[in-house]
Amino acid sequence: MTAQPFRWIEKTIVFFALSCSAATLSGEIVRYEITAREPFADGKVFGEVGEYEVISGRVHYRIDPGNAANKAIRDLQLAPRNDDGLVEFQSDLFVLAPRDLNRGNGTVLYDVNNRGNKLALRFFNDSRGGNDAADPGHGFLMREGFTVVWSGWDGELLDGGGRMRLFSPVARRANGDSIKGPVRFEIAPSQDDATRLPLSRGGHGAYPPTKQGRASATLTWRLRVDDPRAPIPRDQFKLHVTESSASPQGQLPKVELEIPAGFRKGYLYELVYEARDPLVHGVTFASVRDLMTSLKHGGGEQHPLLVEGKPVIERAIGFGVSQSGRYLREFVYWGFNLDEQKRLAFDGVIPHVAGGGLGSFNHRFAQPTAFATQRELRDWNTDRFPFSYEQQTNPHTGASDGILGRSVSANSAPLVFHTQSSAEYWTRSGSLPHTDPLGNRDAELPANVRVYAFGGTQHGPSGYPPSRSNAQNAGNPGDYKPFLRALLIALDNWAKSDDPPPPSVYPKIADKTLVKFDRASTGFPHIPGVRYPEVINQPWLLDFGKSLDSTGVITRQPPLKVKPYGVRVAKCDADGNPLGCLNPPEVRVPLATFTGWNLQNREAGAESELVGLRGSYIPFALTRGDRIEVGDPRPAIGERYASIDAYLQKLEKQCRQFVAQGYLLEEDVERIVNRQRERAAPLFEKISADDQ
């Protein structure tokens, strides 16, 4: 099914909701507990918008378990209620807003934090990052007038590090007894000398084991994900639980696994035990939904973004990186873009480097931090049907579904920019959002969806010069962030005034740029010393027990593998760089081969498995003589460009073409050319020296 254009429908809904609820402001947010307001970046002035301020505190929510807008929240009926029969919970809040709110552009950019960490300034402002958000970078978001908002949505997080936390209610039986069930964790040690490691990634808690769970816990290990699981006797490992008495109710403890004999680097350790007290984690979607509608329409005591008692925010755009992009896909999938008063939350969303995944966000014993790659957590409940935005039929079950299915039915679908790197095609099932589930045909994108595949890039750009770390090749420094800046402006204009954005750019089966991943199909060149992948992350239909789909309860751990889905990757040009994609200027005018895959080296263990989310940077030879000496089929730098000036002229021409097409902002041309000048200068100096 193809979705129809949505902007006039959404605006009609917003008008209707405002007219019906103007006299009764949102009851979903009880109050904003603002604990600090202080200057941002030492009072720096950002163009005509002026100074910004930091607003921080906490948001107090209450939702109605009987309201249809909350029906999809798993276990909500088992959450404790107040005297009015409503469920209450809290989240952290952090806002960067113009000091003079009237100077803003009327748009909230909601950054779905990644494991509690703020990323928007790194991805749009090229800042150094950090959860204090102290570095404004070049100030792009501020000069454009965006109000940037973060809130806690992840109930798995521990205190510390400035991480944004959600304090979810705990599900309990009607008589107050604890709810119990199986949980599973996987640990992949990166060193040999460790004897005690947390079950979840750094900064995350885990569900506490019951007494029976401690006694009957099972632990297995294997080198590769498809190897048989080898059991480790119960007397050879221990579980440690560290509670924090200062934490609000609902925060998980730290749980660690100890193997006195020591973990082995490169192996996969899988622990299964009976746990207790699951979070009602699906309230995460209601929290973000209600925060967005409150910021746009008012409501909640101490509302921080009002001018003379009226809201100044007109639009909300959600941006999420990786885990957070999967969060946005699932937010839309479950139909949370309308609140209890039928008001729109997000006007547009940018699920970035989410690939084909959803997440472990809205079921009993949810694990938000879990995600699947070819190497780790591959049979977790994250990469599952539906993958695409169009309505499709699951070939294995016959079910019909799509990411936009519920929101299309409710006329509440946001505008969607699905953006991803080349790495997602290899490690995050990145082709499935724009093909059928078996990878046999291209999907038809709904009218409100654009897909942009940033070819020749990895999940997050590496530093320069790139290092190898545990990989066979250097990491990939290809930078897609300039594209993100231009696309954010395009999405805001689309939401604001129906200005159409640039066309989608992604590889397709129909034009033979989306192919099977083997070397013969992709045409990847035979580069001396470079091994080509023989594996890829291919998701399967998994059976976690009959209760998962109907009630959100997992009864089988680990799951049964039923049938695989089909994935594809971009075809390559003669250099090994991808075709059919929106390649950054430095990939279009290359000094190297930029891939979306990299392989583990021998020291890391499980040699030649994919290094999760990383790509490769494989430099060209400097001169024709150099490449002939080693047998490199790719033309050398000196054969491609007569001088550094010739290289930079070609690079700038490509940049200006992107500007004309709407994929790049004028301000980024100089940045890109200057950066590549610094990187290329030593290479051309050496070429000149060799010629002499």
C-alpha cells in the first residue's frame, strides 16, 4: 500500500485538536521541575538568534491506562496507579533554547539520546560532544534558531556520566507480588585479563535475578555466533547485584558476571536466568509523545518555553542515531504520534543509521541497549518484521504490516527521512527498509518518506588519520554530517511550508545497484592484502514463544531460528566505492576506497567476522609505479589528479553540484575543501618529491 500525502491531513488534525483542547491544557505532563537555567556557551551570540540558555530539570508525567493512545504499552495495566487511576513516572530534561524565544525558528529538534548520551551537537554542530553540551561547535543549530531538547527515555541506565534517564514504573501482580520471567544477556570480551564484567554495556543496569534464577542460571560460550553453545558449569561463574538505595523506584541495579578463571577475548558468552520486577518500559513512548505535544501546545506547571503564557514551538522534529533511530521507527510503528488528546507529536523524524531494525523497547523485560550485528546479539528481538515503511506481507507468516501502518490508519504519520551509511547494509540489515522482506524487489516508498544512503561511510565517521584497532583495515573517515545539516533544513521546510525535499538516493534492485553481497555480484576489486567479507548480518524470523506478539511476554530464551529474510548491498565501481548512493564529496572524488565493512584481525579473535558498524579506508597508491609494483588495479592518486589544485577543484565542483541539488549547504563547501586540503597535502607533497 502506498501512503497518500499527509501534510494537509496532519495540519487539519492539529487545528481540530487545538480548538477542542484550548480550554483544557495537556494533562499528560503534570509539571516541569526546572532546577537550573544558565547561559549556554558562556553567553555566546549566535547570529541574529542571539544568546542561548541551558534549561535542565525533570518532567513529571501521568497517563491514562484506559486511553486508546496508550493501548500499545505492554504491561501498563500492571503498573501502580494514583488515586485517580493514572500511572505516574518521571524523566530527566535538558533544553538548549534561545534566550529570546521569539527569535527561534519555531522548531524543536528532539535528539533521542543514545544510551543516555546527547549526540545532536556532535552530528550537526561538529562539536566535541559531551553530556554537559558545553561545546557549541560551529553553532549551526543555534544560528538556525532550533530549540534542542533531550529527555530521559531509557529505563535501563544507571546513575552517572550526565546520562539522561527515564524512571519507569515496575509491573507487579494484582496482589503486589513480583513478576518473574527469563532474561538473556550476551558478553563479548575485548581483552583476556577480565574476570568480572557487567551484563549490559557500560552505564546500564540489568534485571535482578530471583533466588531461583541465581541457582539455575545457565552460561554458555562459543567463538562464532553459528557455533554450538558450549555450557560452562554453574560452579565456575558467579552473579553480583549492586543496588543503589539513592535511586528512584524503577531504576535497575548493576548486575555483573564473574568467571574466576577469566574471560577469553573474542568469545561470545550467553547468560540466561530467571529475573524479577520488569519495568513497564513502553511508557517511554508516551513520555516523548507527551513532551512534544506539551512543548507545542502548552500544559504542565512551570512550562519552560512559554512567552506571555503561550507556547512558541510550532513544529517538532525527532532525530535519533543508531539505537535512537530504531527508537523513532518503533515510536512510529506503535502509533504513538498522537497523544491522548489526538494531537500530533512529531511533524518529521530522522531515524539515522538505524538500518532495518526496531528495538527491545516495549515488551516485558525490555533491553533497550540490545542491538544485532553479524557478530553479536544476532538473535535478539531487534531486527524483526516489519522492516519497510510500505505495507508488506511477511512471506514466513502471512502477516501484513508496515512501519507506518498504525499512523496511516490514524492519519498521523510524520514526514520521514531514513538516512544510513554503507555499514548498515552489512551489519544492520540496511537494505530491508527499501526492499521486500526477501530482498527480491524494491519497496515503493510512501509519499511522506525519503531514503538517503550515504555511500562509502561507516556507522559513525572515524577520526583522521584512521586507526585499525581490532580490525584488518583502517576505519572509514567518510563524513556524512554535512548531508545531515542540509537535510534537516529540508525536512523543516517540508514540515513548515510543504517545500519538497531533494529526491531519495539509495541503491535499487531495478537499476542493478543493489545486489547480493558476494564479490562476483558487487564487483569489488582484488586489492592486494585486502580480504573481502564472506559473511553478512542476515536477520531471521525468531520464535521467542507464543506470547510475545500478543502480550509482549518472552517465554523462550534463546529463541528458535525459523526462516531467514533477504539482505543486499550496493554494487561497487572499479575503485570499490558504492554505486547508487549519496556519496560524500571525498568519496565521489576519492583518494581511497571507502567501504561499509571491515573484518576482525587475528588478535581480536573470530578472525574475518565483521567488525560491528565499522567500514574500511583503503588508500590508493601514490604513483603508477607504486601500484604496479604491488599489483593494485586501482589508478594511483598521481594518475587521477595532476596536482593538489586539480584535485581540490574537482572536489569543490562536486560540492557545488550537491548544493544546487539541495543535499549540501553553501557554508559546508569551504569546510569540506579545507579539510580535504589538509589531508591531501602530505600525499601530493610526497608524489612531487618522488617525481623529482
